[in-house]
Amino acid sequence: MRPHGGACGGRHGCPHGSGLDRAVRALCEYFKTDTTIIIGSQAILVGWPDAPVVMRTSVEIDAYPVNAREWEAANPDAEASEEISVLFGYLSDFHTAHGFYIDGVDETTACLPPDWRERAVSRTVHSHGRMVTAVAPATNDLIVSKLHPLREKDRSFILACHQARPLDIDLIRRLFVETAPNDQAQAAATAFLDTLK
């Protein structure tokens, strides 16, 4: 089992902006696409590279190429997420070389509002003579995705974000409802958001 969202570690430490760029280049080159989608905590680096340290200390970048389904159609015996985890994931040569790894995910991994792409943030990355793009949920949508699991690290992430850039709690509540949470998730999220008032 891979560790998720651990503290800074490895020879080169946390990904930060340069690591994010490296991950985007790796996936765009391997999957022959010009866009990589970043979710999870390190998605914050796309639009807020100098976010509070607690928000960007994971050694894991959750990502997938925008053409993952097309790639799978052309490679029927393979799954893009598994390919990513084998080549760039935990304990891969990529992880050993760079001190962080890419966890292969897909468009169903994070519980995001249906229209999150309309608000998405992006970052342009130089890649072997061409320009490719990292796309990530805007901060509010990223917060919504973290309200679903609401693990201790998610709570810490949201709290740090709120302390640095106060969240519009009412907007977060509305966006969260759009993700159709179950009753348990709704109750937990509501109770937690109430503490941020």
C-alpha cells in the first residue's frame, strides 16, 4: 500500500513548483498530450505556488493526462492510472530520482462540482521545445473535494487555506451540495465548516 500525502521527504524534498512542472512534463510526454490534470493537495501549486507550507508538503502528486480515455482505447490491455503508478509512482525510478512520485488517478477520483473545469486554474510548462499545460481545480473546488474524505490532513489543509485566504464558507457549502454528498459526508462537512466561522 502506498503512503498518501506524507510529510516532506526523499532526497529532493517536496515537489513545489519545479516538481509539479516535472510531473506535468513526464505525463504529457509519455501519453503524447498537451494537458495534465492535477488533483489532490498539490493541485494548489498550479494557482497558488507560494501557498502555506502545510498545504504543499506532500511527496505525492495526483494526476492524469487529459487524453487518458483515448490512450486506453488505443491500448485496450492497459489502464492509464496503473501505467502512471508503475512508471512514476511510489518506489519507481522516477520517485527514486526526484524524491516525489505521481499517483495515477482519473476523473472519478476527486468529488468535484460538475462545472469545476469552468473555474479551473492552469500553468504553462516548457517541455522539450513545446508548451504543455497543468490544469487544476480552483481553490474553492479543491476545498470541496477535501470535505468528502475530511481526514486529519484534509482538515489541516482547509484550515491553513482559510487562515491565509479566508474562504467564502457559504459558497463552499453550495459547491459541496452540488457534489451530491451522502448524509454522513454532509453532516461531517457542515460541522467542520461551522468551526471556521
